[in-house]
Amino acid sequence: PTQGLISYWPLDDLDDGTATDYVGTHDGTLVSDVESTTGPVDGAASFDGIDDVIETDLNVGDAGQSLTISGFLNAPPGQDIGANTNHFFLSNYVDRPHNGFFAIGTDDGRRMFFWTRSADLDHSTKVGPFDPAFDGQLHHYVGVRDAQNDEIRFYIDGQRQGDLSFPGNVAIRDDDSFFGMMQHYGDRNLSDVVDDVRIYNRALTDGEVTDLYENAPGGT
């Protein structure tokens, strides 16, 4: 689906130090040694799990705003993730602590979740964690914030894994909540291959998420 797509990073060519946004105006900046690698179709981005991250100036997640974030991740097992230590794959919480955020990530290095939290800390909801993840295989992860229906939903490989109530009339961002890839803060970095990252300004339906998985690079 293309309706509501506001940013799209295929991550095919990173040689100039930039992850080009092919739909919007929010090109990503490569921090440290993010490298190009072979993806499911064309290129992808490889992260070393030490200090690699891609940062953008995209700040979304206002009160009453629905959104969808999606991307492919191939992460190996055995990453150095302590128990109950959050590491984010896709989030608007990159290298600066703040309260309002959304994130697809892990807290055990085995399973993935979708988490939203309001800027005033009154609301914090996490769907998951679920697998498959961290098995050395490519998987597609999608987090949906549906403001109209007051809920969040999490999908893996085109299938809804779970959903929970979350009020649509609260913001899930602060003024410095900028979208990025593969970092929570400090040294909490994930490793391996990321491809085909997208953000929509609306809540995709179950059918649209399935279509996105089946028709995007890496889908079946």
C-alpha cells in the first residue's frame, strides 16, 4: 500500500553516508560504520551491534495521529542483551532519553514487542514479546498505532500477533523524539541486516499488512 506512506528507506545504497528517503524528505544519517550488504532484493543495511545506527529528523506520533512502522530484520541469536534490558529495532527513541515514544524491539534477545508510551508517562503499553526472532532468518515486523480505535497492534511476517488498548488522544512523542534504526540509547545496539523500512501516517489494516509483507522485498 502507498496511501499514507510518508517515509520509505529501501536502504539499497548507503555509499554516500546517507539512507535516502524515497518518499519524504527525511534522509537518514549513518552513524559509525553502517555498511551496505546484499538484501532480499537489491541492497540492505548491516549494523555491527556496537555503535551503528541510522538517525533521521522525522518526528511523528502526535495526539490523535495514527501511524504504522514496518521493516525487515535478520538478527542472529546470541546477542549480548541482558534480561529486561530494552534494545530497539525501529523507534523514535534514538540516543537521547525521553518519555513519549514508539518502538519495535526486544528485552531478551529472543522475541520482539511493539511498545508505545505517552509523553506524560500516564500510558505505557507493550504488545508482546513474540517470536519468531533472532534465529538468523529474515522477518517482517509491523507496529500499528490506531488512534481512531484506541489500540496498538503488532504483526510478524504478515500476521497479527496481538493487540492492546491504548488511548488515541495522547501523544507518543516528545519534541526530541526522532525516528531511527537499531538503537535505544547509549550502547544498547542490535546487530545484523535491516531492509525496506516504512512509516505511514495511518493505521494499516490486517489485510494491508499481509499485502505489504507478501509484496515487499523479502516477502513470500
